[in-house]
Amino acid sequence: MPQRWLRIWFLSVSLLTGCQVDAPGYSPDMVGNAAHVPPTETAVPPITFTQPALATVPTTVPTTMPTSVPTPTPRAFWYGVDASFLPQPEAAGARFYADGAAQDALAIFAAHGVNSMRLRVWVNPADGHNGTAETLALARRIHALDMALLLDLHYSDTWADPGHQTKPAAWAELDVSGLETAVYTYTFDLITALKAQGTLPHMVQIGNEISPGFLWDEGRVGGNYDGNWPQFAALLQAGIAGVQDALEPDDQVQIMLHLDAGANNAVCRWFLDNLQAQGVAFDVLGLTYYPWWQGSLEDLAANLQDLSRRYPQEIVLVETAYPWTLDWQDDTHNLVGQTQQLLPGYPATPAGQAAFLRDLLALVQAAPQGRGVYYWAPEAVAAPGFGSFWENVALFDFNGRALPALSVLAERP
């Protein structure tokens, strides 16, 4: 048995035979993971990630593994990327190469096995990027290449994550009832517009990394806000209804809810159990997994195996990535740049990046409910006028050439 498969086999099979599920508290503050900063660059990243603790998350969970194993319904496995930045490096003159020739980045992804594209959507972004108009245009390009579309609704004018779930400015003064109406109307209108142009998504994500809720403070949960579960659930239901009411009877669109806690079993179970108590039904659990923030592959494998047996939802890693170098190309602070942010056995090299993605895919495929992996921001290369905090984690090198990890997405078990 090759070493890679031996490692994946050990992670997955040993869990089925009595391995305890690690259940630490909520994952640590992400701001503490400083990256390498070149001497001449500004030390303020364009995006600040923070992750507050949830006081009500248990520090231990029962370690008895459920014995019932759901029989997975045969479905496509999503080999995806989130290329939401693409219009920005394109406008700055970035060029992307595969097989020695400059090509459209989306065409390169499609040719390398990508069968679904994730797009984040903001309600009224200040610069227009990731807004409705740009999303509709990108959706047409994705559809033309026969790729499916996963829509990631942030319900904010900017980044929504565990440290920031800011309401859109136009909704700032609304009460819970008004927010429900706004969420429903916005979602219904966007899905209707996508359907009208023939680019209906196959999956819609209601909120982004919503472990602590969304649309703060009305939809905030955890800690001092743990009494908000009913209204948080009502806001989620409004978004779900907005999707479903825009569909015809024969349309098939799955609903995803997305947590940042890919390797944190306690947080996932705390969230899902509370959501079950509120009667919120959805199809797919999306998880974020960046090793420098979310932990080890072993913890991820344990969580995927356990969740697959406790809950009926399919599971998709909708955000993941790994560096191919710790160097930088521009003067924008990189989020990943220190050796302590790496996993043992996976160096920050093109081969190390490819090995990480290959092993991660196998690990998700080994989970009974594992249904996909999306690589985040593979197109975020640096270009004049577009500073990137991610160019050393993209799937193209500093000259725009496709890296070996991109070809891993074309591999099939």
C-alpha cells in the first residue's frame, strides 16, 4: 500500500474501530497566526480574521461513536474552486498559463477536472466586486464551461466570518421581522435572476462561516447571545424560503449551511444540535479547513467520520488551501508565511501543496457523507494594481503558470 493511502487508511479506518473524538473548545483566535512580512511591506492585511470564543460550547463530548452508518445516495463528488477574486486580477492584467499557453483561468480549471465553482456574493459592496452584477456575469462564464455553481451568500456588504457578521448598511435599522423580509426578498430576487439567465446554482449557501450566527446582533448566537437561537433560525429559514420559492417543481437546488470549524467536533455538534432543536432542515454541511487555523488532518478526519454518523447532511469542505512557497511577490502582507503554520510532512513547495490536496481529497472521500472539496482563491495571484495576501497559496506560480496541485483536481479515485 503506498504511503499516502496508508496514511489516509489509518486516519479513517482507525476512527471506525474506537478512536476517541477529540473535542477541544472553540478554535483559537486566528489573528495570532502572523505570517512572514517582507521588510518593505505594510503589516496590515487587507482582511482581518478574528474568531471569538463561544462560552457555551462544551469542552468535552461523549466519545462513544454512533453505530448506525447511513448509506450514501450516489451523487457527484464536487471537485471545486472558489474563484470569486477572478475579475480583479484579470482587470489588473494577470495572465494564467497551462500547457505553455495563456488561457482563461476558468477554462484552465474546467480542463483540470473542476466541476463546480463557488462564488461569494455581497449585498452592496463598496467597489462593486462580488455584487449581484458581477456574480451574474461570472455565472454565465461558468455555465458556458459546463461547470456547476455554488452560491455563497454572505448577507453583508463585505466579508462575513466568525469575527465579522455585519448587516448590510441598508438593513442596519431593521428589526428581526424586517430582517426576515429583507433576507427573503434579496435571496428570492437573486435566485430568480440567476434562473432567468439559465445559470441556476446547484447549491446555495445561506450565510458564510456562521458558527456564531449571522446578521449581528439579531442573528448572533453563542455566549451572551445564546438566547437568540429562535430568531437566528427564523433568519435562516427566510433565506431558505427565498431559494425554494424561486424554483420550479423540477428544479433541484441543495441548501448548505457553512461552519468554520472543520476540525472541531465540539463546535460542529453544538451548532447542529441547536439547529436541530429549532427545526431547521438543510441538505449539506459546509466546512472550512485551513490547517494553520483549524488544526490537524487527524482532527479533521475524526470530525468528518463522526458527523457522517450523527447527522443526515452531506459534507463538503468549501474552503481549504495550502502554500506552495513561503516567499512573496508583492508588498501586501501574506496570511501564510511561517513554517509553524505548515503541517508535518507537507512542505511549502509545489510538491507539498499537491500532496496536501491529494491526501485531503482522499480523506473527504473516505468519510461516508463526504461529497466534495473546494480550493479557496486559486486565482488570487498578484498583479500591478491588485495586491494579494494569497499569492503563495494560489494554484498558479508567480509567473501565472498552473502548479501541480491543480492537476490533482483532475485525478479520480
